[in-house]
Amino acid sequence: MKWISIVLFLFLPFSLFAEHRFEITNASKFFDIRITVTGCENGFCRGRSRFEFFKKGILRPYQTIEHNDTLIQLDDEGVPPVNVSLLYDMQSVINIGDFNFDGMEDVAICDGENGSYGGPSYRVYLSSRKAGKFVFDQAFTRLGYHLGMFTVDAKKKRLRIFDKSGCCWHVTEEYAVVGGRPVKVFREVEDATIPDEAKVKIVTRRLLKGKWKETVRYVKRED
């Protein structure tokens, strides 16, 4: 019966699938990562995935995170790059950084192609001293479902996301971290869909002292 086959498939152990394994040793000074995924072809890996984290010099993983899907883009040497976020181009399967600016490394792991225009999306796990491991965070994960991975401005302590609609409408947003949560403090929209085809409308909003301040300007379109 078909439904029985589906149920059995869902409960098959990960090890029964053909595995491709990658060892990541240059992502962090504190830990290494082993990535196991079920399918690779033509420079891309997709499917069920396992991410094992090892303290440097220790053979036993201290944490394992599994996803039902992922997207691994391999470089020319067949290695998954880390901390690469090029719009419309290479995106890492895993990104390491201090996303909530508490001095500890956090991780963002690609969970498939659920971002804008079918691009990679990321689930964010924050370091927790109390738990002694990475802990999934929904609020930060929402920032990983746009045009690729969000960027981190460590100097300004801002997280930045990009998105668009078609060729002619683009948005940039910045988030501060307040009370351990991301809070939007900046939004800028470049709109080239206005009737004046020679100009682009730019609407900028900034959160200042708890209130949004908006400015509008027009610039010459660059073809």
C-alpha cells in the first residue's frame, strides 16, 4: 500500500541513504563541522542533512543538528565554502558569526531553497552558555528567508537583509539587537516602477528615539 511505503520512508534511519560527507575545519577557532548530505550532483548537494559540531581536537561531536533539506553549493575544488554570501551567486551552506552581539559564535544553516526567488534560506542557532550548545531562534531565522543570508555589521552592530520584487523594486532593512531580539531600525526602498522612467524613488525610514522618520528623494536612473 502506498501510504505504508511513505511512512516507512519517513522513519528510515539517515545512515541507509547514500551519504556525501564534508569536513569543515576553517570556519571557527573553537569547533569543526562535519556535514553529511544524501545527494550531490553537478556542483550542488540537496536533501536530508546532518551537521555535527566537534570541539577542536575532540573526536566525539558535542552537538548534532539534522535538517530535512539543505542546499550545498560546491566551489571549483568540490568543497562547500563557509561565510560566503554573494547575491545571485555563491551562498554558503553554513555561516558562522556573532549574530546577537553577545561575544559568542552563532551558526546559520541552510535548510533548503525557501528564500526569495527560490534562493537559499537559513535557520539560525544562537550560542547558549546555559544550554552549552546552539539553540534554534525563530526571530533571527526570519531574517534568513530573504535574498540569501543576512549580513552582519559588527562595527555598527547591525544585521542587514536584502529583498526585491522583480527588476525594479529593491529593499534594504537593518536590525539592531535589543534585549537579545532583532529590532528593525532602518528601511530603504528603491522604486524604479514610478511613472517617471528617468528617475528612481528612494524612500528611507529610520527609527529615531522610538519614532519612525521618513524621507523621500528622487535620483536619476542608472542604466
